[in-house]
Amino acid sequence: MRAATHDQVMAEVGGPKPLAGKVVLITRAREQAAAFARLLEAAGARVLLVPTIAIEPPDSWGPLDAALRDDFSWVVFTSVNGVAMVRGRVEATGHGRALLERAHLAAIGPATAEALADWGLRAEAVPEEYVAEALVDRLRPMMTAGQRILLPRAAETRDVLVRELAALGADVTEVAAYRTRFATEHPPALREALAGGRVDVVTFTSSSTVRSFCGLFGAAELPRLLGGVTVACIGPITRATAEGRGLATQIVPEEYTIPSLARAIVAHFEPARS
């Protein structure tokens, strides 16, 4: 099934407002939240933006700068953040564009592929399911043993991609293009809003948003604060992280994208579902 786009979701919520009166908490990084908020607000929701993570440069640009001056058969991007940070570095240093133009490019999902396209680059490999395991399956018939692969991504992330690509015989160079920091600048009213039952949905768009959100509260108080709150996760990896911390998940979209998550939240609260 094709992933929902921003325009498709906006068109679908152009009539009645199924989220009218609902308060939806967005926990993703502030600079990434605007499009998600617009989709939810178009459906009638009141958005409470509480970033629980912040995207920052890595501790050192050295490894990425060196990699962008090297030669690789493939460059694999696993997030829009990775594309954005590599693009910023290429534009700042003047190095790396030639590598990206001659290498094969892979993207973990359509949003990441679109970020490359906005930069004038085309992803040759995009899996149908937007997780690392599916990306490996997509690359398997396209790679040959011994090829060098550059993997610019978050400084702290799952190692499954490196392990599985290496198992295919690839020579993988993993470099930090950014790091995810737990944000502590949450509004003091957040606990009060949750305790007062004024939040209807809490959304998680990555495992790091789950971990940071849970870190804001004691484990013993989370069940009380989230009593009656619908938990929405962007995909199965994020859901597993949430449920591993005792957060039962009610909403997971079929496609693991922001527009599809917004669509799934809308569908959950449509009158026909009541």
C-alpha cells in the first residue's frame, strides 16, 4: 500500500473535524513537528508541543568530513535528519557532493527519499516497509560482496543495519552525522495536563522520543498519568520500545510515516469508530 502523503491527509480532513476537542501531544523534535502539527490541527485537534528530543551536531565532524572525501559504492540514509545534516555539512565544506552523485543511494523510507530528491539526488533503493531489516532485504539483490557502504546516521542507534550489511559481505563505514539529545526543557504544566486528564493522545515518532518522555516521570507514576490517554506510535520498533516501558499502544499506522500516523489518529477517532 502506498504511503499517505501530506496533501492526501489534508484532503481527507477537509470536511468534518474528527479530532475536534481532542488534545494531541507531540513529542518529536521542535524543528520536525510543524508538518505533523498542521495535519492534526486540520483535523480539529489542539496540539500540545512538548519536544522530548533535540537533534544536534555530533561530538566531532571529523569522521563525517573524512568519509565525504572518500569513495563508496553505496551511501545509505536511515532518516531525514541524516540527509539534512549531511547536506548541511556538504554545503559548509564544499566536499561530498561528487561522492553522492556517483554512488548508489538508499533511503529507509519515502520521507528520506524525498529529502534526497529535494537536494537533487535520487534514492535507488527504498524498501516497502520502513525499517532496517526491510532495507537490508531491498539491498541484498542490488549489492555485491566487498562493496564499500557509507552509513551516516545518529551517533546512538540500533546496530542491526551494520550487522546485516556486513553479513552480506559489505565493508560498512558508520559515521555520526548527528546526535539525539534528551530534551529537558519541557513545560512545567505537562505533568499537570496529564494528571488532569486534559491530554487525549500522546504520539511517539521514534524510540528516542519514548525513552526521553518516560525519563521525565517516575516509572510508578506513568500508569496514573497516562490513564485514559491513547498512545500512538509511528511504527513497530517505536511501539516495542513503548510497550517495553509499560505503555500500551492503541494506534500504529500501516505505513511508518508522519502523514500515515496523522491519518491513523484521525481514523481512530472518527464517529464510525465510536
